Amino acid sequence: MARSGVEPFSEGPASTADRTEEGPPHHGEGHDHGHVGDMRTIDEVRREVLDRIRPLAPIELPLQEAWGCVLAGDVVAELDMPAFSSSAMDGFAVRVDDVAGATVDEPRKLRVVGQAPVGRPPEGTVGRGEAVRIATGAPVPAGADGVVPIEHCVVQGEEVLVLREFPEGANVRAAGQDVRAGQMVVPAGRRLSAPELGMLASSGHASVLVYPRARAVVISTGDELVEPGRPASFGKVRDANSYTLFGALRDVGAIPYLSGIIRDEPEDLKEEVLALVARADCFISSGGVSVGERDVVKKAFFRRGEIAFYRVAMQPGMPQGFGMIDETPYFGLPGNPVSVFVSFEVFIRPAILKMMGRRDIYRPEIWAVLESDVAGPRDRVMFARVRVWRERGQWRAASTGPRDSNLLGTVTKANGLAIIPLGTEVAEAGSRVRVMLFRALEEEK
């Protein structure tokens, strides 16, 4: 059974890199009234999917393995951080009253009574007229309330001449300066990156409670498929979908498992899924969800009522399947490679992120000006592959090729998906459209 558990959080609006007066993004559908003819809208299907997704049960992981995961509970400092006052400079720990008024012409002479090395307690305390030699990072000895850097001192045997005065607290890193005992170190819901790991480590936590990475089983279906690297005889095609999904899952922080190619035999698919259901957090298959005679996913699961099949008002990616196999989410995608990529971005990526405890589950979107006309089917939302760049203070977007869903090369040239709204047959050159970004933008020309 899949790891499940805590209540889902609110889905919230899609994040944007550039909100404008035209309002927040809605993925091109305008007002969502449910069905579009005999098709379902993107928002309706995505809500239905996300409503059934639950975050995975939190687990305790070592810090090295917790990187990139979302913290499942607040971490509070048990002690002050840093735990002791330390020196920010090499020099001498002093009482600042003893060096008041010191100048190069009239230095203050102090007796050196010990030293404070790094990693050990100071050798002594600082009394009136005394100083302790101190290293950067070493604990400040009792009695001292400032540190004089070595460059403002002249050592003469067992004495030191201080050449200028310093205020109280000078060059001292106070205990609790970063975080006080009882204060928040890292809040629940934060994705752990470099600063958070460092903070957790410095506060003494070798492991933390996080939402784990989702384990996703990837299956490609089709008699025509062969593995990459093997000869492809006439009529055969190499399996691109498994590797597209592998990369997309790794990008999102999940753990993909490539189950391989399943021939168009429903019992083979059912056997493979049921054999792995106890070790998977979700399944993603490509192919076999349309209306043809070889739709293996429908034949394997439709009669049991476990998977619902949709015709979604989008292009590419109209046929979709989603449901639960023994409480484990199953995503059935179309077979064309661009449809697989777009379907993952629109439906699966937000669901996987929600499983892993993320709240920022949507891609950023911007407004961009089209370089040329982009045609789309009037009765569906069109996700056009575009290259986006910044030019003369505005984002611009150029199509990377035809809209055919088998042309994966149009995706490798793109960094965004222009969202052509429902009811728009042609988005004209010079018009502004929403673009969902899926990789870094190019620099200004």
C-alpha cells in the first residue's frame, strides 16, 4: 500500500514569475464551467486528481538524505545558537573600560594572563588591567566584554599595548546572536536546501522528520516499442516516454523506477502493476488510454472501476486516465511523446509535489508577446511549445515548431508552453499570452 497520511493542504493558485494587471494565471481556460462539449476542462480534471492525492506519511531521514525534502514539523532551537560568545578576530580579549581613550601616542598597557584557543575553554578570566590572547572563533573568557584585533596591538613580552579604544561588544559574536533557545530554526513546510541543512546541523540535528520522495513506477505500453540501444526493425519505435518521464520525475525530486515495456496484453499490465503496488507511491503509464482496440490500460482496469478515463479539452494530451489501485494513484497518459510531457507538467507534476509535502506545486508563468501566429484547436486549450527570452524590457515567445504531438524535438528547443485559451483559433503575432515555464529563461539579447 502506498505511504499516505496527513490531511492535504489547500491547492492555492498557480505561482507566477510576473503577475500583471491581467490577473493570476488560470492555465488558459477562462471560467471553468465543467464540461466542454463531451470533454472535461483541465481545471476540473486537475482538481479531481489533486483532491484524491494525499501527502506521504512523514519519515525520519538523515540530513544527507533529507536534502530536497519538505520538513514535516517545526524545528525549534533547544539552546542558543551560537551556544557561547566567541571572538570574530584574532587579538586580545579585554575589558573595554581598560582601553578607553587609547591612541597610538598614548596606548594602554595590559598584562597578558592567558590565552583562549579554538575548541577549548579559555585558560583564564580577564580582570582589571588584564588581557587574554584569543583566536578567531574561540570562546570569550569571563570578565572580557570586547576583543582588540591583533593589528591594533603591540606585544611586549608579558604585556600588550593597545593602540586605540573599542566599544563594548566589539568583535564579539554574542551567544544566541543567530537563534535564541525556543525560537524557530526551520518551519514546517520548508523544502530543505543548503542553508536549512547547515542550520539543522549546527543546532545538533543529525536527522529530521520529512515527507519522503515519491516512488514512481513508469510503464510504457505498446507492441511497437523497443528499448533504446536495441535494433528497431521497420515499424518499431524506440521507447522515448519512459525516459521523458524518468527525467521529469528526477527534476521534481521523485524516485523513478522504469518497469520497462509492457506488450498490448491487459493481463500482463495488470500483473506488473499488482506485483509492484506495495512498493510504489504512484504508477505512470503511457499509451493505451484512447479509444482504439489496443488500449491496454482500459482493458486491464476499466471493468474493475479503478481507473477513470477522460477526454480533456487540451491539445496535446486529450485522452487521460486516473484512479487508484489499492489506494495507490495511477496516471494513464497518451502514447505520443509530447502528450506525455505536457500531461506530466499539467497533471502529474502538481500531484507528485503534493505527495511530497510541497505547497508550491505549480510552474511559474509569465506574460510574453508572440513572435508569430500560433494556431490551435478552437474547442481545446492549446499548449504550444515556445522559446522565451527577454528583449527591450519585455518577454517574447517564438514557436519551436508544429503542434504535432509526436515531435519531441519541438520540446527540446523550448523553455515554455504558451497557453492558447479555449475558443481561440489563432493567437496572433504581437498578442500577449500566458507561458508556463519549464526551464531557465534566456538572457536578454
